Amino acid sequence: MHRGKGAKGTKLTLKIAKKAIRLSPDGRRRLTLSNMGITIFPKCLLKLKNVDELDLSRNLIQKLPDNIGSFSSLRGLDLHSNKLESVPESIGNLVGLTHLNLSNNRLISAGLPSTLGSLTSLKSLNLGMNQLDNLPPTMKALDCLQELGLFDNLFINQPEFLKVLSNLTKLNMKNNPLSHVQGVGERVENEKAQAEEDVFLVHESSLCRTCLRRCQEHGEGLTGGRGDVFEEIRVRTYRGLMVPNSVAAVDQDVWRIRKAECEPVG
């Protein structure tokens, strides 16, 4: 596969990207470039001034451009399942971001800039399935943060600043070598029954019919007795992504093989 080209060898141009923009049900302009074999972040995308949500998940991107912060229109950025080891400081300029998914990459704590604390509009942040053992203390400024995914990392202790995030209602720290359970985890788990909920990670289009049906049945089981409240939270969280984590806890290259073997939905 050629560097910077998609799965079919077609170079991604600004013209192609503009034609791929779709209007989501809630009126946002969404550009989906997921699972296209992209190895280099297409810098032409930075010229788009009217995209609200960008999905570059399940590709092979190892580095984000230093000027990613110039993509000022973004409200949602999905980069899960790539090969990122760090995030540029300029990401702090994306002050309008409400949803950021960086799960299933190769991020280490030193690769997270202090400027993440500037993303004060963030409501959900997914950093699961990386190699993190700490977070920038500047993230204590994320007052709007409601949902934080830190599962499948290397945390021994929960970051201290989590105690001051008054709006944090969902915290997923499963599969970390935690030395002990701390207050924030207990508070969030008791208030929102965190043990019953998983962070959304797998897109419906990546599942065969059988797997999709199983996930749907699993989701229906989790909603028992809680009605529309949990359903509303599920839809709002990591939009377009599905539970459970167990389905996603495999290498992204294995995902691609499985997708090729399974019959696509629709």
C-alpha cells in the first residue's frame, strides 16, 4: 500500500474529502475516513473550514500534524485504532471539541501535552487501550468533562485531579494494575452503575450480522430497569460506536482481517 493513499490506492484529495462530507441526524457536518489504510494524516483536511466531526479511526496513522490545532471547526475527533505515540501541543487550540477518542493507539504519558487542559469544552474523552500511567495535571481544568475512558492502560493510581472534576459521571479504569480503589472511582461507580457500562469502541459497520446481533442483545440486557435514561446516555456517548470493550480488545490489524472475513451489515 502506498504511503498516504487509501485502501484502494486512491490518493485522498481535498476534492474527494469535500464530497465525502455528510450531514448527521443532529445537523453536524461529518467526514468519515475510517478504515481506509491511511498512513499519513491528510494535511489537505486542514483546509476544510466547515467540518464539525472527523472520523479517521482504524487507519495506520503514526503522527498528527503539528498544526492540527488549526482545524478550529471540529467538535468531534475520532482517531481510535491508529498507531499514534504522541499528540501535538497544538491540539489545545481545538477549544470547541466536545468529543475526543484516542483509544487503541500507542500513546505514552510523555506523549500527552499539557495543552489537553485547554480543551475545556470536552464532555467525553477516551484514552483507553494505550500505554498510559499518568495524565497531565492541567486536565483538572476540564470542568465540562462527563465521561473519561482510561481502561486497559498502566495506571497504578487514579490521577489525583479527578477528584475536582465535579461533572465527571462516567469513569472506566478497568484492566489497569491499580494498587487500590480510590474515592473518585467509587463515587462514579455508585452514582452511575459504572460496572454495568462499557465505553463505546466498535462501529456497527465493522461487525458481521451475528456479532452485531449479539452486541444489540447485550445492550438490551444492560438497560433493564433503567429505561430511556441509559439509552439516551448510550447514544450521546461516543456517537456511532458500540459496546462492549471485550469485542474491541484485539489488535486493530486483527479487526481488519475479521472485517474482510465477515459479511458486512446492510
